[in-house]
Amino acid sequence: MSLQTADLSRQVEVTDKDLPLHCPTPAAPLWARHPRVFLDVAKQGAALCPYCGTQYVFKGVAPKGH
């Protein structure tokens, strides 16, 4: 799945307070859990979870050094 074919209904905005970001997030229901994967949204501006297809869009200031 690419960002162009991502399901936009599964788009989540994140800020610097959410970093380091991993999917599933702690708020995900138990039935929606999959192996945890860390996603670098600060560098690219967006990241797609390879397991569930959720697109995370970064809406914050990138940490220094990125």
C-alpha cells in the first residue's frame, strides 16, 4: 500500500508530544492490536503503518537533529 492508495478515513494527525510514535497507539482497542512498529513521521511528514494501513501525518515542529 502506498500513501496514494491509503484509506484516508484511517488518517491520524500527530504532534511532537506523540513522539516517538508507534502503531498501534496506546489508545487502540485490543481487537485492533498488531505487532508494535515505530514510525518516523517527523522526518518525512507522514508515515504509513505496514500492518494496518493507518496513515500518520505530522502536525508539529520536528525535533532538533532531524
